[in-house]
Amino acid sequence: MQDKTVAVILAGGSGERFGGEKPKQFFKVGGKTIIEHTIDVFETYRPIDDICIVINPDYRDYFKRLIEKNSYKKIKYIIDGGKTRQESSRIALFHLKDSGYRYVLTHDAIRPLLSHEILDRIMEALKNYRSVDVAIPTADTIIKVNENRIIEDIPNRKYIMRGQTPQGFEFETIFKAHKLAFDEGFESSPDDCYLVLRYNLADTYVVTGSEENIKITYQIDLHLLDKLLQIKSKTFSDIDIDEIARTLKDKVIVIFGGSKGIGKSISSIAERMKASVYAYGSDVDIRNPESIKDTLKNIFSKNGRIDAVIVTAGIIRKGRLEDLSLSDIYDQININLAGSIIVSKFSIPYLKKSRGHLLMFASSSYTFGREDYTIYSATKAGIVNFMQGLSKELSIHGVKVNAINPERTLTPMRTENFKDDDISLLLDPDFVGLMTLNALTKEVTGSVIDVRKSMESKDILDKIKNIIKHGLE
């Protein structure tokens, strides 16, 4: 049996506790419905082979329109749900029983902030356990009361955790659990792991979840979700250099700000991976619309396609606002923000043809303005908001729009403006370059993609340096 994995997303709820005219999974937050955010997590997670959606039958047609809009590739099954969570889960498992899956993950559609890191923990645990749950420690004291609201017990908080989803299983184990419950007529299970425990089918191992992996239950949760989505970022810990090279081969990549720093590293690595790279520095002024328009037109005329456009151009002018000259202020706004907007505008027609990628650069200062470089911080916050909105506009065309957010990096711009930095704590620009190109292998869009010093390793750096020096072996 192949180790194929299916994700079952339970979206059959009516949302009675939530209120409103439609189930909560279809409320929009951050430009997408909650269920779209949830599906995106599994759609972009490589170990998931297929997705099964258990839907409220009254919203089947509406959901099909969402699928068409997003061009999801992994959704293989759409099944009408039951009256309870347990029944919906059972319906899905019975439907999938002859489909050859070794593993199944069951997840609530109304947990849209699930991370790939949690999924990694589940998949790793499934190598040793047939049943895996996700939970986080409780910060509150838990009390047990009787029907008269009199405390009966206060359990030791050390052993109390708050359960989340997804829950992961060897398929045959959870299928057997649901079959036993069905035969018994038991219909009050709060989740799938409960049934494995009830029938003593396997030990259930618990991996650590996240405080951000919230369940949308009440109206106030929508406000929390909105704020969390604003600052949400992704990291890609899987770095497959061979896969990056296969993806980039013969692709046409345009880099504005490609003459030094991170842009130069991106250019050098991509060229060695046999992409057709067009890297521009001061020879193309990104503040000049006609210059950008003509540059892209010429590249397209020569190649018949443009697969990715990357904007790394940026400047910092440190100093208090009252001391900055107007030219320092306008240069930062025009190069850091307006330039990326202009490049994006004229790149769109070409990227729609190739269903390609548009990458811009954020900064750790986008979440909170920094003293003495307020304009730079403001432009980077603007980049993130612009990227998020534009990604929604272009998602229907298959264009991916993201922002790379590296931690402090050893670039000329950094060393010129922050002379007291400890160089050993800075990211290598070649590593940031590789991670930028790694983003081009993903189907994710509308995301801030973090690149952290903790992700950098000597082994990866040595491979990158060798590729730049000698090319692919």
C-alpha cells in the first residue's frame, strides 16, 4: 500500500451557536471565506495527496463556485455531511474506505489558522502511532461542577490540555472505531480520538498545537481571526535544492534590484539553476512607469513568456522625521512602495498568461514602526497590505503574489545603515536568495513568507555557495 494521505475537512455545520444567515465557515475574513483559508493550508501542504470536503448540503452549489474560483487541485471528494460531527466524519470514512489511503487527517473547517508546522508534527508522529491528537496546555484552572454548579473536582492542570484539530490516524484504525460506534448505536462522540479511546484500539499520541489554531465559534472570534490574519506569516522548512532547480529550469525570471545584496544572490542562484534571468539595478528606474513597461515588453517579446517578477529594490534613510529632507522621504516612498506597485501593475498581463509569481520584499519592521526609520517601516507595512489585496485580485487568474520577509540580512544597505550589527547574527544573502526561489515552487498566495536565521545551516549554505561557484552537478 502506498503511504497516501487524505485530509477530511468537516464543513457540515449549520452555525447555530454563531448566529447569522449562513454557516460560519462561509463568512468572509481577510478577503476569503473561512473555509477557503482552511483549504489553502492543506492545498499547499505537500504530504497531503487528496482533500475530502464534508459539506452542508444546503451550500453545495455555493461551495462548488468557491472551488472553481480558486482552481483547487487536491479536492477530490465533496460529500454531504450528517447531523452531527461524528456522523459527518463517519460518512466520509465509509465513502473513502476502498480508496487506498494509509493515513487520514480530520480537521474542523472553522480552524483556518492551522500551520504546516503542526501538520509536520502529526505526520512525523504517525510513523510510530496509529492515532495522533493535537492539544495545547491550558493556562486556566479547570473545574468540574455538578448539576447544581457546585465544584466536585479541580483536576491538576499539569495533566489537562485543550484539544484541537486536525487529528491524524492510520486509516484502518479510525475506520474500525467508527464502524464499532455505528454498530453499537453510539452517537455522542466529541471527536474522532474519543472513539479510538472508547474501543481501546490504539494509544493516542499528543503533539503540540498552537494558540493561533483557534476555532471560530462566536462572533468575537471573527475579530480575532481578522487581526491574526493581518500578521500571519508562513515559513517553508522544506528545502529541496533539486526540486527548486527542476522548477526553475527554463523559467523566465525578472529581478528589479538585482545588482547587489539579496537581488544579486537570487540572480546568481537562478542562473546556475538554468533559468533565464533578467536582473536590473540602477539601469532601470522602478519609479519610471515607461521604463518598467518597456523593459517587461522587451523581455516578453524575446522569450514569449515571463514566469516570475521579483522586486528587491529598496533604500533606508535613517533619521528622525523632522531632520529628513523631503527628497529622502520621497525617495523611500517612491522606491520602496510606489516602485513595487508600478512593477506589479505592468507585470500583471504577462503573469496572467503564465499563471506566474510576483514577489516583493517586506521587513520585520512592517508589523511595528521603528524609531529613526519610520518612513522605511511605513513603506514595508504598505507592501504587505498591497500584496494581500493584490493577491485576492489575481487569484482567479492563478497568479501567486507574496512578500518575502527576511530577518536582518548581511547586505550593503544593512551594513551602511546599521554599523554596530553583529555580523554573525545576520542572515547570509545567498540563503535568503535560495529561500526566495524556493517560494516560486509553492502554490501559496497572499502570504508573508518569513526567512529566519534559525533556518540557516552550514550544510545548506555550502551547497548554495558551491552552486553559485560551479553550477549544478
